[in-house]
Amino acid sequence: MQIDIIGIPLDLGADRRGVDMGPSAIRYAGLRNKLEALGYSVEDRGNVPTPIAETCKATEPKLKYIDAIVPAMRQLTDFVAKTVGDGDFPLVLGGDHAVALGSIRGAARHKKIGVIWVDAHGDFNTPETTPSGNIHGMPLAALTGHGDPRLVQLFDETVPVIDPKNVAILGARDLDPGEVNNLHQAGILVLGMEQVDRIGLVQAMAKAIERAGHATDGIYLSFDMDALDPRHAPGVGTPVTGGLTYREGHLICELLAETKKLVGMDLVEVNSVLDVQNQTATLAVEFAMSALGWRTWVE
């Protein structure tokens, strides 16, 4: 299998700057060489062009920078769709989590996919419920058919992109009140940190894999690095204490690799401005390796 690395240095979906440097930081941490060492053919497709905040205006307070975000997501959709259509594996490097609007939509153009969304947040706000207007808090809602039509449709294709019955959120611990209601109404499986603590990560992942893998052609993993506790991943834009440990992050990826159903992956929200010696980007590389089969055990 060939892995296509696709960068999308978008930081318009959030208030805090810095995640635009995420793709470079992850590449600098040795991503390509380490994946090739696992035996994969790897092609780096470069970055999808994205505007910088200084050249844009946030004209809609409840949908900040939507006029700049939508065209970038259309381009990313086409990039990822071509990769999947060619039979390759898209590894998308963000950027903020708004990039999933394009990456997952592109992967779903050729396959019916389920999604495991590893994140401290639900990213299930709409313009009616968002407290900030930041679009990185809306992509999962839009992908399942909820929110502003410009995000939900993006192109004029059939929506929703993903069936809510094939979505699981793992690691959540910071949900907005209106977002909680949206998640309940949509029927999304939310396995927050409390549930992970109660039933254990292996059982939680079994539930997530069952949900995302049921009657689908594969599972897409969208991994926000703020799912990790800030002790392990300090370089993220919206850190929340009480998150996943280093080993739990690896175990999520290892268990998904064992399913042989993984069809694509996002690594998002690495903020180099806030990172310590590229620690978070290095961890992102390790997670990609684990999702693609890297193991440390001796049999």
C-alpha cells in the first residue's frame, strides 16, 4: 500500500494561531522516513494551498472565515478523493480540525466509511450552538448533515457524508451545552474520558470499532492531538486536562491497525508555537506509525 502525505496548514478554524505550522513540524519529526522504514511506499503530495488569517476577514461572527475555509476544503476533498480512488492511503496533516471537512469528505467519495473521532471536544456545534463561531468546532456536525449548508454540502453532492450511526467520538471531556444536545439528537456514540475510565480503553475501542465498522467499507481515524493530556502533548491549541495518556494514544492506533479496516487518517491541531522541542509533533508521528502497524513487542 502506498501512503500519500497531504498537508493542509489551515489555522482559520480556531482563535489561537500556530497550527498552520503543524504539517511542517510533523514532517520535520521524520514522518516519511519512519513510514518507509515500516516497508511502505510513501509519496509526499505537498500542501493544499490555504490563505493566512492576515489576508482574510471574519465577516460572519458565527462562522468565522467561512469564505476562506470552504474553497480550501473543496481542494482538500479532491486531493484525498484522488488518493483513495487510486487505492492509496491518505495521511492528512493539519492544521486545525476544520480540515476534516475535506479529508473525510474526500475519503467518502469512493467508499462508505465510518469515523472514529479522537478528540477532547465533540466538534459538533452549529451556528446556533457555537459559543465562539470557530469552524474547527463544527466539522463532525457538518459531515453528518448538521449546520450551515455551505459546510454541510461543500459541493452539491448527496448529504450527509457519513451516517451518524457509523460515528464514534473517543476521549471527549469538554463539550458545549448546545453541542451535547446536538450529539444526543444525532445519535452519535460518545465515549468520553469518564466512560474510558469506567470500562477501560480496550472495551471502549471495541464499541467504537463496532460502530464505525458496521456495514461500511472501512474506518477513517481523525486524531486531534488535544485528545492527549497536556502532560504528553503540550503543543495543541485547546488543551484540556484529564486526557488520554501516551500509551492510551498508541493503543487506540494499535487496535485500529489490527482491524485491517483503516482507510485514512488525520493528524491535527499540532501547535508548534506552544510545543516543547517538537514533542507533540513527534508523538503524532508515532501514532501514525502505530496505526500503520508499528509494534515494539518481541514474540
